[in-house]
Amino acid sequence: MPETVTLENVWKMFAETSRRQQETDRLMQETSKEIKEVNKQLNKQIGKLGGHMGEFVEGLVAPACKTLFAQRGIPVHKVSRRLEADLPGDRHIEIDLFVVNTDTTILVEVKSKLTSDDVRDHLTRLAAFKEFFPEYADKRTMGAVAAMVIEDQVIRFAIKNGLFVIMQAGETLELANDKNFMPREW
């Protein structure tokens, strides 16, 4: 025979449902915290991987700079990685590869995949370079971008703005600029 539904039983079922819902809410909050922590750790690992990939690409591009710029009549005496400086007002500049000889400096921005925004950022960096490094004020300064992956419109944009473009060509690196290219000087 079915149990008689009484007001007392309804209140007991309501209380049990409420308790279970509170427990479910608590478990969902714990799960949410755990997911956030996992995402935080994952993002940290992805960031490290991206940094290592950038270092890898820089390691490929740095030795190629000597050959590629020498082919364009710019002898290279030294290629340095990670040139940084700070100015008052929390201003900071970081150059991935710094190519120098007796009268010329070339600032090279290196990415695994280059975007138009990366090119714009590098143009801003080039404009500020001599303010951060006044010891190079008497040298011609030029810019270059380098990447393993560059879309055609980004290549055109960089060249239009006077930058050398170093790109992967099979197992080697080459300049995307034609022989008549005249780099912009800062």
C-alpha cells in the first residue's frame, strides 16, 4: 500500500532536496576551482613552450643574419640576442636580435608566426630605439622581421614599411625582399 503523503513527508522531501542541492552546489564550486587551477597551470606550460619555441627560432635566425645581410652589402660584425633597456615611466624595450657593424644597426623581431600587429609593434620599437640606446645615435638603424610562418599580406606589409623580411625557404632562410629593395632608416 502506497505511503500516505502528509505535510510532514513533503517537508522532509523538500529538506532532503535542498540539502542535496547545497551539496551539488558545493561540489560544483570545488570543481570550478580545480578547473581554474588546471587552466592556470596549462597556460603557464603553454607560455613556457611558446618561449622555448621563440628561442629556437632565434637560434636559427641569428647565424643566418650574417650571410643574408652580407649578401645585401651590409657586413655583420656581431649578432646579439635579447638586448633590453628601461627608461623612467616604466618604459621598456626588448630587441630579439641586434645586428651591428661599424656604421649600421639592424633590429630583428623574431616570431614563430609573424602577424601584422607584430610588424606594427616592431615599427614602434624602431622609432624608440635611439632614445633607449643613445650610444647608437650616430649609426644607421634598419629593421627586419623573421619568422618560420608568414602570410603573404604580412610580408607585403613589412616590406612596404621598409623592413627586411627573413623567412623560411625549404631547409634554409632567405630574404623575401627583392634585390632592388631599399630599407627604411631610423
